[in-house]
Amino acid sequence: MENRLPKGWEALKMEDVSKSFSGSGFPKEFQGFKTGEIPVFKVGDISREVQSGKVFINETENYISTEIAKKLRATVLPEKTIVFAKIGEALKLNRRGILAQPSVIDNNAMGVLADEKVIDSKLLYYFLKTVDLSDLSAGNAVPSVRKSSFDAIPLPLPPLPEQHRIVAKLDAVLAKVGSARERMERLPGILRRFRQSVIDHNFSGEIVRLGDVLDEIKYGTSKKCIEEVHGTPVLRIPNIGNGVIDQSDLKYAEFDQSEYDKLKLEEGDVLIIRSNGSVSLVGKAAIAGKSEVGFLYAGYLMRLRANKKRLLPEYLNLALSSYKLRFQIEQTAKSTSGVNNINSKEIQDLEIPLPPLPEQQEIVRRVQSLFAVADRLEARYEALREKVEGLPQALLAKAFRGELVKG
């Protein structure tokens, strides 16, 4: 290892540069006190604080007095101690935090305090973000990191002046990455609002009763469905995507010819959710394409079949997500019972803007064209987001190869 280290670096172990601590038992009788002299951090507190973007953590759900800390024989760790989970699934999250004040950690966590004569405490924090502690966990019932295993972790250590330069560089670059991530995270919301504004802007015209331009409304089957691929595919609430059918989680059932003929889908049929605990999902629609012809649908859905001489199915599918119809649906479906419903009579009574068929066709074309632009932007966002998410680890790896700053 030493012959691969940058000039002036040392190959050390964790125990050479720091002192590690196991957490203390924290009985339930002492938990839940919101005030006190000493914060107590459980794994969930550490994870929540770090997930919110903090490096220095200072908020917890539990506090104890100095007297109780002595009674519990709890080690009060000084500020700048780096803390993290040492047990179970939380290990895989690889979340690290630095105590902003003297605190206690529970026995599912560990702490490590840098010897600042040897190592910059922030550099040690950054190094630990590169270490997957789940690789060190042992034990059959509940895997846990042993103190001896932690202390033996190899550490490439640059001279102190270089450490300080590395920390300054990482602080600056990772702050820019964080800022870029925050700006990028706004884009999905912007695109959602863009799509909604496109729909709302385009749906206007003479208002008619929806039931007057439908050939049929029909409820779905109540037959129990199974995951085994046997019989006819049955679409359910999870299959109602954003305007399209999502076939990723299909279930199946056997039907007699009579029920099959009544409920089978044709191309252009619009399915809507008629009942749900979330009122925002009631009335959510998706249109059946060629690949869904012959599918059936479950009882929490309704099938709307448009009178194609007056109403384009594609226009209906888009109109159902417009503000004009969403407002009507949510006002009608809203319930205090916890389950929101809309029935076939209420669907028929909805008022829908209905321009002539050629104008409907143009509206559908225009909306789909603008949605395609939004889709391309979203795809570019997802690709860029993956790169940005991987940047911190790439920068940390570069730092501990001696490639981030000049020696």
C-alpha cells in the first residue's frame, strides 16, 4: 500500500489517528424528554439530521440530565465526535454526522474522535464517508460493527498542511454540488406545473354534460385476481399511470364469456379511478392503447367509452386532468369517512369544455407535442441527476488518492 501512496503520505489505521467509542444503553424510562442538559442521539436521530443535509447535528428527540448520564454510566462524547449507525439496516445508508455539542449516543451507534495533532477532524469525517461499514459487520442475528474491526480500518494520511487544503477544497466543491442538486431538484416540480398549465390553457369552449357525449360508463369486475399468469389480465389502480396504462404489475383472473364480453377493453377506452383514500387519485385517468385491447379492469375503476362522433378519447383523457374537471371531481368525491368516491351518475354530470372535433384533434396534437418536450427535459434531468448524485463519492475518492489538491 505504501508504495502506491502519494509522496509524504502515511499508511495508518483508524486507531492511530482517533479514538472510537461504543454507545450507551438508553432504557425507555429515560426516553422522550424534550429538554435537558445533554442531547441523546439514537440512530434515527442521526439519520434524520444527516438526511436533512446537515454535517453538524444538534437536534434530537431525547435529552437527559448530567445526573441521569452518571446513573446510566453513559459516555458523554465531546463536540466534533463523528457519529454513525453500527448495527442493522441503518449501516447500509452510510450516513455520518458530527456532534455540534457534547452528547450521548445510544448503543446502536458508534462515535470516533480525531486526534487533531495528527488528523484534521473534518478530513476524518470525509474519509469515513468513503468507508462502507456494512462490509465490516459481523453477527448472525443482528449484524454489527465491532470496535476492533473499526479500529483496524486502513487510512491513507497526508501531512497536516495538505489535509487542511483537502478539507478546504472538499468543503468548497461539495457545497457547489449541494447547491446544484438543490437547483436541479426544483425541475420536476417546474415540469409538473408546466404540464398542468399546458392542459389548463388548452381546454376551453362550449360546456356540455359529459354523459351526453359518452356511449357508455361501466364498473369493473369484483372477481379476485392473482399474480400467476393465467387467464385474462385485469387492470387495477396501480396500473393507472399518468394518462397511460402501466402494465408493470398485472394480475389475472378467469372469466366466463358473458362477463368478458361486457368488460373487455377496446382501444380508446378511458379508465378512471372511482374510489380511493386520496381524493387526488379519484378521477385519475388513463387511456387504453392497442396493447390493452381485450384486458379487463377491476371494481375500483370505471370504463368511459366516448361517442367518437362528438368526443375524441384522447381529448377526454387529457381533459380529465384539467383544473376545470379536477375541481368538479374532487368537490364531488371528497368525503370525511376516509374513502372518497365518485359514481357513474356523478361522472355523467361533470361539465366538460367541448370544441368541434377538428379543434379537439389540434388540442391533443399541441398538448402531446409540448408534453414530448417536457419528457425530453425530464430524461435529461434524470441522466444529469445520476451524475450529480455520484459526484460526492467520486470527489472523496479522488481526495484520498491525493489527486484533489497539489501536495
